[in-house]
Amino acid sequence: MSLTAYRTLGCSGLVVSPLALGTMTFGSGGWNADAPTARAIFDAYRGAGGNVIDTADIYAGGESETLVGQFIRDSGARDAVVLATKFGFNATATASGGGNPHAGGAGAKNIHRALDASLQRLGTDYVDLYWMHVWDGVTPVAEIVQTLGDLVRAGKIRYFGFSDMPAWVAMQAATIAAERHVPGPIAMQLEYSLVARDIEAEHLPAARAAGMAVMPWSPLAGGFLTGKYRRGATGDTGRLSGANPFGNSKFADRNWAILDVVKAVAGELGRPAGQVALAWAMAQPGVGSTLVGARTREQLDSNIAAATIRLDDDQLARLDAASAPTPGFTAALAAPAVRRLIFGGHDVAGW
């Protein structure tokens, strides 16, 4: 595989590369990539054949969108690039609660406001893939589908998807869209890695049933799966790097055991552990394009190299066994033993 092993994203005509470039690191900030470094990362990704550039209105206070838009214009690649951005988080939120409630969420008023601001920063008149960054918990799903579908019909976005939401929200959106014969979501963007496989219980089956792809974020678990941390270490080596929602939560005994297997497979292949973790994510059924981020050109080059790895059946089985999540009640209903009880002792396979 290479970055030019293109595929469509879900049941759509949007053609994407197997790795997407996440640009949360683009812009001002102590751990971000400055403008020249960000440009080098962008150019290297495009030079390798990658075509998905993923940003958001809140990344670096909007600076990420500004840089991405400039890089795309300078490269003359607007028609070749799948440009994705997001709405939903509130940039005016304050500790005292004095922010503007209409500057966040998935209501029609904010979606239109957020998209217009993003288009201005990006310097373009349309976005290829518009993500609901996070479910707000209150806006009716029918309103979200109506608003985003209207934007598709208006030509301001080409497709849309949902990020960080319950599986039922995306499934309800897909059902409403199908019943009304209007545009629906084509993908889910969710945390997915060898140490975070809980989406396999509900989200992956829902995505498959509705024709949506899954785009994993943090497939390296905030850097944990690169193997750069030491068990029991303290100080800077015992903390996940950069701004991330994980804190030290990835430093669990179970995850260290998973990392041991990742390192063993990496040793067999003569590759870094992080490349093995990325190769596993890309090999999972239902995964469309896997998000990778980088603060340096070297990090990006290592991520891109993961696309050339082919894990054999034994290696995949060992990684799967080490990282298998404990199924909850609903996930356990699909177990072969339960099916045999239902079908009179017979193993009946679904489609």
C-alpha cells in the first residue's frame, strides 16, 4: 500500500488516501509546528500522494485553517485535495459561563456562522468534507441533517460526517436522510487504536449498516503506541506529549501489555512500533482514511512509511488477541455461542 492506494470514503464518491493529514499541530503554540515546518509537512504529505487535509475552526484559534488554506492555494492543488474542517466547539466559552451560546453546537444558526468563518479563513468557497466536531447533546438530529443537507445542495460543502458522538446519533441521521432522500453522513471520526477499541461494540457495526466509513483519530494513542515512553518513568517521559484529552490515562497495565506485543511485531519487521500500530489501524474493516498528525517532517515520514507495512495473519491475530476489548452486554449478543443457542446449535453466518 502507498498513499496513492485510494479508496472511496464510505458509500460515496469521495476518493481519499489511506492516511489523512491532521493539522491540529499547525499554528501558534509551544508544541505546534510553526508556519515553515507546517508547510514542509504539508508539502511532504502531498508529495507522497496524500490528498486528505483535515483541520478545524478551533485549531490554534483558527490559524490552522488559515495556514492550510494558504498552502493549498500556493500549491494550486484545490481540485486535487479533499479539504475537511469542523464545527461545534465554542471559541467564546469562559470559565464564568459568559460566552455566546450561539457560537457553538450543532444548531442551524451556529453551523452557518461557523462555516462562513471557516471558508473565509481557508480562502475557498466550499469544503469537501464538513464534520460535526462533537455532538452537543441537545440539537435534534433532524435539524442537523436538514442544515447540512441544505449546505450540500447550496454547494458550500460536498459531504458531511460526524465526530465524537453516540452511535445512535449517526445512525438516526443516516436513517432520516435515507427516508427523506436527502444527503446523509458518509463517515464517523472517532478515537480508535490498539488501546482504544470500544467503538467496535456499537459504532463500527452502525457505520457498516449505514454505509459510513470510520476515520480513526489518535491511532497512536497520543504517542503511547510509538513506544517512546518507559513504564514507571516520571517527569516529561511519563506524560503524553502535546495537548490531548488523555492525560496519563493511557499508562495502564493492560496498555503496557499491548505495547509489548506491538514491539515484538515491530522487531520481527524491523520497523518502529508506531508504524505497526498505524498498519493495524489501516487494516481494520470499515476504516476509510486514518488521521495522522506531526510536529516535524521526520514524524510525518515515519507515519507515511507505515502504509507500506503488510501485517501477516499471525501478526494481526496476536495484536488482536492482546488488545481485545471486554465485550459489554450488547456486543456479546453477537458471539457465536449466543447464535448457536438461537439457531438450534447451528453456526449461522451473517452477511
